[in-house]
Amino acid sequence: MRKLHVFNQVSLDGFFTDAKSDMSWAHKRDDEWNAFASSNAGGNGALVFGRVTYEMMAAFWPTPQAAQQMPEVAKGMNQMPKYVFSRKLDKATWQNTTLVKGDLVSEMKKLKASDGPDLVILGSGSIVSQLSQARLIDEYQLALNPIVIGKGRTLFETVTDRLSLKLTKSKQFKNGNVVLWYEPA
């Protein structure tokens, strides 16, 4: 059975995007962080997105600008298999992308039960929230950024039941980010 992982950046006050859906605060570039990001996008998994994150990613990663700025990450992002969950999209044109239009929870159960690489959700807060509520996420990898943004969206805004997690690993970076790995307790 495939495992479902989450990788997201969050502010110190718990938001993955600010009140205007801006995530620019999360993009700290330095050699150490870039090496981690590159190895994290190494191409051994399959990516999972909601429509909004998919459209944002598909508008950047296949471009010459992405290939110039972060060649290893761009290569991994473009080559990896991708699943986009959307009721509004008619087609998904980014290389190696499958459009999934059915019920999120039931379709994710089928996807996890199928053969293939592990699955990684990037961004896609509403997907994370719904699949957390359904107890389908096997690991959360949260990059805690040392910034307070005041208002925004949390990854768990629709979770109505308590979700206990246990810390399995952490890594501190010189830019102030701390990556925390959690599994359901």
C-alpha cells in the first residue's frame, strides 16, 4: 500500500498562506535550503495537488525560468507523476499529470491501494484538511518558518476532530526554518 505524505511550509503562527493567499514569505533561498528542497523533489514519489496549487505549480515549473533558477527541482517536478483533484478543471496539461474528478476521500483510498510510488501533497490546504479529517495521511513534513503573518489559512481548517501526532524527526536550517516530521499517534 502506498503511503501519503504532506510537505508544507507554515508560519510560526500556523498559517500555510496569508490572508491574500500569498506564500512569498516561505521562499527563503540559500544553499543549504536549496539542497534540501532539491533532494526532497528527487523524483521518487508522485505529487498530489488541489486545483489552485496545481495551476500555480503548472504555471512555473515547466518554464525556462524554473529550469534556470532551480534546475534539479524543476527536473524532478516535471518528471514526477502528478495527480490533481478538481471538479472544475476540464484537463490537466502539465507533463505526467492525471486529473481526478471523483470524491476526494474515496479516490485517495483507491490511489493509496494501487501500485506505485508513495504520494506527496504539496500546498493544497483544502486537500490536506479533508484527508487529515479522513485519517488518510501517513506523515506530515512541516517546514516551520520563523515569521508571524497574523492572518491566513491553516492546513487543518476543516478538521473537526482532534488529531494527535507524534514527532519522529526534526532538522534545523541556518535560514531559521525547522522541518518537523510527524506521524499520526
